[in-house]
Amino acid sequence: MGTLLAELAAFGLAVGFSPLHIALLLLLLLGPRPLQRGGWFVLGWLLTTAAAVALLLTVGHGLVLTMEQGSTHRTGLDLLAAGALLGLGLKELLSREEENQPPGWTTKLENFCALPLPLLLGVSALVELASPDDLFLLAKTASSLLAANLGRGNELLGAVVFTLVSGLLLLLPLLGLLLVGPERVLPLLRNGKQWLFAKGDLLVGLVSIGLGLYLGWQGIEGLQLGAALA
């Protein structure tokens, strides 16, 4: 169970490391009604992630998918996810703009941040679920839980751990503002926003490549195991 939770935590961090969502949260916390708007934004992220995992688990149980190491479903998912993440990572690294020039997506965040809160939450959820790398990581999370053949209680625990870890990078600045106070936290949030604008694409590329290599290794192991059992 400990190994499974560590794997789920790694997938959760990868899903949660979304420069677009983190930067948007920082803008919300630096704007009017920061705790209200930021709190609803983080809650929307957590609910979207939890609902996606619950849906994938429900579908997986209903289809009685085999997700053991070496099975066709799991090996195929590992290899597809590895390809998607490696492609994303290489794209982010190769298409980086000149140093000290923020990525193109940063110029649209101010207008996005000004949307009415319900519309902002809806678009944020769609962006999270429309991301191919996020979808593969959510599917991989559900497949790991299905493969473990846990009872419903432990399966729920694993899903909760994944969901909370996926929102960790969003929860920390919100809790910092709430517990420490704006006078001490706002300068840190401004610096964090500038740093994220400058380095976000690089970090996403490195994280994606690292996870892609890990899933590719798992997929190759699955192919070898499946061939040995055939």
C-alpha cells in the first residue's frame, strides 16, 4: 500500500504542476477578494480531479478491465502515456522562448482572471480535463488503483491521497495567505508569479520527460512479462 500511495502521490504532483492553473491562482490571490475567489478556484480543482478519478474507477469496475502488470490494457496505457508525456516534454523544451521572455500563455491570463467566477471555474475544469497528459495521468491513477484489487475503503483512500496531492501546489499559497496574512505573503506570491512565468515551461518539460521515461519503462516491462506468459 505504501508503494502504491507513493506512486499515486507522484502522479498527483505531475497533474497538479500546471503552470497555467498555478499562475491563475496567484493572480486571483493578488487581486480583489483573494480568499473568496482563490478558495473557490482551488475547491473547483479538487472537485474536478476527484470526479474524474471516480468516473474512471466506476468505468473500470464496470468493464472488468485487467490492469495487472503485463496485461494488454495496462501495458497499452503505459506506452501511450509515455509517448504523450515524452512528446509534451520535448515540445516544451524545444519550443522555449528566449530567456527572460514569458511564455505566450501568460499574456492571456489577465483577461481570463477577469471572467465571472462561475465561468472561470467552468473553463478551468475544461482546461484540466482537456489536457492529454492530465487525462493519461488520471487514467494511470485509476488503473493503478484497479490493479491493486483493494477494498472500497482503501481504494477511496488512494483516490483521496491522489486528489489532495494534485491540489497541493494550489493549496499552499492559499493557506499561506490565510494563515500568515497578506502583508508577508503577497510579496512572495508576486515573486513566485514572476519566477513561474520565466521557468514554468522548462519545469513542465523536465517533469513530463521524467514521468514519460518511468511509464515507458513500465510499459516495456509489461511487454516482456506478457511475452513470457504467452
